Amino acid sequence: SSSIFKALQEDGSVGATSRNKWVIADGATCQIKGTLSERQTLLFSPIIGSIKAVGNEEKTGITIDLKGSSLYNCGKIVLQVSNTKSSFNDDDATSKQYKLEEIATVWDSLSSVTASIAEDDVVKKGNKLIISVLVQSTDGSLIEAEKSEGGFSQAEVKGFEKDGLSTGQLIAIIVIGVVVFIVLILIFSFCCFLCVQCVKASNQKKKSSRQIENRQDELNRSRKDLELVEKQEELNRSMRNLEGENRW
């Protein structure tokens, strides 16, 4: 619906329809005074009920669904997209603003608008993106849009992840791989240490066995030598006995 403004004559009668839609308190300065001047959005105040943003099917950008009331298409509504800054995207732009009428794809009512933003330096796959609704105030600055009771004018973009593994996932895989590699190296080193100790113990055992065998052989040879000496002495005694008998 629209309102009709008519000029008020000096005698108090209603005049012709006026093209001016502002309420002027001071004709000399065209400044609005009183409580009306305290409003930041004089022409209208869009009321936001909800905003939802998801990655499109082609993953080439995001689709926004905005619902509320008094959503007039007059260049006053702006969507701001911000990404969550981290150590991996410090060089990326952190926020960007888009006029709703420039990105709207469906705007056929005052209660619902559909818009689309193509991937750019802020809207990037894999970034954590936050989208919020701003409105232009009378001084040209952007302020947060009014919300209906229980409504919200800010939301996180969903379904716009990178294809494949994210940077965090890759780092996690690399860290896990390095840890597993170190653990395997430690296990291998421990096994090698055990093998070396086993080989040393086995060699020591063999050496001890050889020493015992050598000692036993020495004892056996000494015993045989002693037996030979004893036999030789016994033979010598026998010879001396025979020589003595022959003398007699």
C-alpha cells in the first residue's frame, strides 16, 4: 500500500497532492525536529524475521533467503558477509557488503527476498562465513537492521565447504602421520636393540660353551698325558726288575 501526501494551505484546508513525502518541521532549513528527528530510518524500517544462507548446488556461490516485513526495494538494505579470520587466511579480505537489489534474484513481495552471491575474495569455499542484514540510516551510515520478536538478522553460511580435505584436516593428517612414523621408528629401534642384545647374549653363551669345551679338552689331554707318564714309569720299573733278575 502507499500513502498520499497533500499540502496543507494557510487557512487549514487540504491542497493538491504533494510530490514531497517528507514531514518538514522547519521550512527554512528543511530539518526535521522533535521526536521524529531521532529516528535513524525515516522513510521506512525493514523488519527482519530470519535470514538463511547456503551454498548453491554448483558450489559456485551462496543463496540467501531473507524473510521479514517492509522489505522495500529502494536501495536501503545491505547484506554484509564476513569470514572468521584465522592463521591460515590472514591475507584474505575479512568482510564485504552487497546491496540487496544488486544481488536479488526473486523480490516480488515485501516479506520475502531471495538473493545470490557468487564466490569472490570474501565468499570462499572452506571459510567460516557470517552473513548479516544492515540498513542505511539518514546520515548514510549502515546500522544493524531491526528484528521482529524472536527474529534474527545474522546467520552462518552452511553447505559451502571445500571439495576434498580442508586445510585443518590436511594438517591433522600430516601431524598424525608424523606421530605414527615416530612411533614406528621407536618400535623398530627397540626391536633392533632387543635383537642386538639377544645376539650378544647368544654369542656370550656360545663363547662360554666353547671355553668350557676347551677346558674340558685340556683336562682330557692332561689326563691322557698323565696316564702315558704313569704307563711309561711302570714300564721303566718293569725293565729295571727284569735287568735285576738277569743279574742274579
